[in-house]
Amino acid sequence: MDDPVIRLESVTKDYPMGEVIVHALRGIDLEIAAGEFVVLLGPSGSGKTTTLNLMGGLDRPTSGRVIVQREDITRYGGKEMTRYRREKVGFVFQFFNLIPTLTARENVEFALALLGSKTGDMEKRAQELLEMVGLGDRADHFPSQLSGGEQQRVAIARSLANHPPLMLCDEPTGNLDVETGRSVLQVMRDLNRQEGTTIVLVTHNTSIAPMADRVVRLHSGTIREIATNPQPAPVSSLEW
Ligand SMILES: Nc1ncnc2c1ncn2[C@@H]1O[C@H](COP(=O)(O)OP(=O)(O)O)[C@@H](O)[C@H]1O
Ligand SMILES: [Mg+2]
């Protein structure tokens, strides 16, 4: 692959647990191209979250290298790693982690403020981000006044505050019913197609796989199979 955005080279991750060592990843080699939508699929405990956390600089491998945009992030010190996460990565998790006392717009503004945006620009930019995820008319709602799918879309808007080239999503529909889950996946597919954002989406749900450009199957900390979808399925056709 020419110049992948992410390259994992012989990545292992061990977790010492008292007397035993859990081999969470046993040697992963994977390249992800710019603009790809990749689904990382596998049963619980197969190493999906560990892989995603290593890509996002939330954790470090036991051995091997994680190359992002030609830089080996495993060599980064703490400050460089923080800057990497802030500038390059948008994270979306299963639990939306919105601040309940802030409105949708304020939740996004808060993320912008952490990035050092000027106060005057924040409201407009937050509104734009909410419009990108189809929630322009819900900006003044509190999380409790939004459906699960809408809350997840606010979380996506928030994760886009830094315009990340890379979006890492860990079971983003894990808590959602089919219909709201689809609305979240559609937003991600649109972002990927329209903005060129590279997306890695982790799930145990095989029904989501057909929408991906490529599906990487993990099992017991190893890659079992990588399959390309020549014609990814429309999100509207997914059922679970
Ligand atoms: N912080 C940790 N300490 C010890 N073991 C862990 C830790 N995180 C993950 N593991 C173990 O590593 C394996 C892979 O976990 P994980 O990457 O979370 O899998 P998945 O996301 O596919 O469910 C599992 O056996 C899990 O119990
Ligand atoms: Mg997980």
C-alpha cells in the first residue's frame, strides 16, 4: 500500500495480571489507507479495543511499531502523544460521555475551548459541527432531551472539533437500536466520503461489516482475515 495513514508492524500487547500474562495482541500487521472506512470485527476479548487504543495513542504496545502519517508514535513522549491525540484523532465511544448539564452546542463548544478556540468563533463553529451531523435544530437541547442516536451524533460533532484526519470509534452503536444506530453510521459514512476522514470502527456486530470498505477480523489477538468489499452496502440496508 502506498503511504498508509496507519501502519501497525508486529504489534503485541501483554497485560500482566498477577501471576499470569494476558496476551491481548499477538503480532498484528495492518495498513490503513487515507480515506478508508475499516471495520475491525471480532468477538469480545479478541483485542479490538486494545488495537484501537494503540492507534489512538491512548496506550503503548509491548513490542512492535505504530506508524501514523510516517511517524512512529510509539517513540513519542507524553507531551507529543497528547499533541498527537489532540491534533490527529477523533474518538467516539460506546457511551457518549456528554456533560449532562450542558446543551448539545455547549458540549461541542467545551471541546473547542479545550483546543484553544477564540470565544467569538466557538458558537458559530459548534453550530456548524452540529449541522454536519444533522442536529442543527437541536443545539439547545440537553443530552437528556435527545435520543441515544442523537446523543451519539453530538459526541461525533464534538470529536470533530479538531478536524481530525483519523476517527476511531469503539462500538459506537453498541448501545443503540437499529434505527438510531443507522443514523450514527450514516453520519460516519458521509464524513468519510465527503471530508475524506479515515475511519476505523470497532464492533462485535457482524451486521455492520457490509458497509465497510475493508473488514479486518480479529480472533484471540491475531488477524484472522482481511476482506475488501468492492461495493460497500448502503447503511440503510443494514439490519441487526
Ligand atoms: N487493562 C487491561 N488489563 C488486563 N487485561 C486486559 C486489559 N485490557 C484488556 N485486557 C484483556 O485483553 C484482551 C483483549 O481485550 P480488548 O482489546 O478489550 O478486547 P475487545 O475490545 O475485542 O473485547 C482480553 O482478554 C482482555 O481481558
Ligand atoms: Mg472492546
